[in-house]
Amino acid sequence: MTAIERIAPETVQLSHEEIRRYSRHLIMPEVGIQGQRKLKAASVLLIGTGGLGSPLSLYLTAAGVGRIGLVDYDVVDETNLQRQVIHFTSDVGKPKLESAAGKLSDINPYVVIEKHNVPLTSENALDILANYDVIIDGTDNFPTRYLVNDACVLLGKPNVYGSIFRFEGQLTVFYAKEGPCYRCLFPEPPPPGLVPSCAEGGVLGILPGTIGTLQATEAIKLILGIGKPLIGRMILYDALDMSFDTIKLRKNPDCPVCGEHPTLTHLIDYEQFCGVPAHDRSVYKEKNVQQQVKSITPTELKARLDAGDNILIVDVRDPHEWEISDIQGSLHIPKSQIIARMDEIPRDREVVLQCKTGARSRDALLMLQDKGFTNLVNLKGGINAWAREVDPSLPTY
């Protein structure tokens, strides 16, 4: 059984060079010459060229998928290199699309690489996704996950889904024609701030390699129409135990987008729906932060501290992060304990909250505001910005 019925292998031919390149596929009866022609005739869209997108793009290109689209508009950062293996040290500062496309074309010049250097939004998602057979979600934020899911359902596309956090990963294929979609499992997003991102909680560098490679495997199976795709099943991977568990997923007849009587028939404002900005849309995120909380730059804070202003800095990072870097004199209260320990925070003194980059401290600030605190300020860019602009003796991470 295959979910990709419109791929027509008879429309493509393999050159002698391609036959030599893919010879290990061609001698497998499950693939053969017809299967390789299916791969060449197929198109796959990868949402993101980061941790999951790296192994995905590398293996799908090497396997000979004929047309691969990449959606990303971020630039390569040093912190990416621990897990995003398609990007090299020499690529730092370059657009991720340019970095990835160059490697992929070198791996396999017979594959067409299409670059979409834009944030995926409700305005452009349907137009971009419509041109591909298989969609693969390699993002790390809820607004984009719901957007990709809803667009795939509306377009009738399979969505090869993967997610990672610390030592754990999840993998499934959401395909509303044959099984459940993402909303069948998660009709509503979690409350803002409840689930930390990988930037906040960390991720084992090799973990996206495991999950991304499995996503690539599912995409190949869908294209070739072989094996049993993970439609209606989800794999739960625990790297610490080296265990794989499979759970069954059921279609929700009351699902608002793929149920028997759908109420969601068009794409919506997913940042508003989730209550958070898309984490990979830094421009929009910063705009949103500026509108909601008062902030201070590291240089402004340093000047006020030097002037003797009575300011308390509250560091809301986790304890193991304090060992990496620390602003002397800070009060250490992890974000998860901020409400339980709020009595330690004076209400008659200006308080500056800080974390790694400013996201968790912003959340903590809003939580304290709900409890009546008024004299709160967020350190813009967090301790990493402090290290870059004020104290270069501190490392960034």
C-alpha cells in the first residue's frame, strides 16, 4: 500500500551514471529500477534545516529523491553545530539554506534542491506545500506544528512528524486520509511556557540524527509503497534506556480539522492560537516581547549597577546552567520554582530577571506580574548577551 498515488515513475528515466550511483538500491527487489524511478519522480518538502532537517536532507538527497524543498530563513550559529551536522564551522553566519543547499548539491547533483527562504505562515503555507508529495515536519515550536498539520490535512498530504527533547524523541506519520492527524492527539496546545524548547531544555546532539533518519525512512517507504508506514502508530524513543516503544493512535471523529464534521476549514493565526510566537521567527518574537514586558539591555544594566542603583538580578535558569556562567550577586531561582519562592523576591526594589537568552525570564516576569509584582524588568538577550556586550570573560552557550 502506498499513500503517494500520483507519483508516476514511467515519466522519468535513470541515466547510466544514476544506475551506477544507486546500484545498491537497484539490486534490492523491494526497490529495483522501478522503485528508484519512483524516488526520482517524487518530491519532498522539509520544514527546517536544523537538527532533524540535517539528517533528513542528507539521506533523502543521497537516496535520489528527485526534488527536495527546504524551508528555512535562519542563519547558522555556533550553537547549531552540536547537532545540525549539515552545517560546518565555516558556515557560521551564513543563511542555513545556502549552507545546506551547497552540501546537498555536492552529495547528489541529480537532485533538484528548491529553497524557500521565508518563515512558513498561514499566508504562504498552502502554496508552498501544494507542490510536494510528502511533507516532513522538522520544527521545534507549536505554532508551526499546528500550521503544518492543518495545511497537510487541507491539501491531503502525508506529514512525517518528529520531535526531540533532551534524550527523548517521537516519530509518526500523520495522514488524515488513512489515520489521525496531529490535532487528533493534541486538540489544544499546552499552556505557554509549560513545555520548554530545546534551546531552553537542551538536546543530546546525536538524538536528532536518530529521529531524523527514521523520518527519512518513513518518507522513502511512503514513496515506494513498501512496508508498513507509521500511520496510526507513534514511536517513543528513549536514548538513555535505548528503548523504542510503539503506541497506537486513533483518529478522533470530533477532530476540528479532519473529523467527521470539521469546523476548521482554513488556516488561522497559529501564534494567537498557541499563545506564543514561533520560536524560529526571532523578528516576530522580539517584537512580541517588546510589546508585553519592560526590558533593559546589558549595557544599560551595567551602567545603572555602576551608578549604584538598587537593582536585584534574579537568574531563573536551571542549576546546572549557573555552573556555566553567572552574574555576580544574582539571586538564583529556577523558573519552575519562581511562584513557590516568590516571597524571596522583594516587591519594593527593582528586579531584573535574566536567563540564557531572555525567553524564560520573560515568562517568569509575566508569572510574577500575575501575582502583583510591578517593578520588574527583563534582561534583553539574557546572560549570553551580557557576556558578549559587558563581560567577555563569561562563555556563551
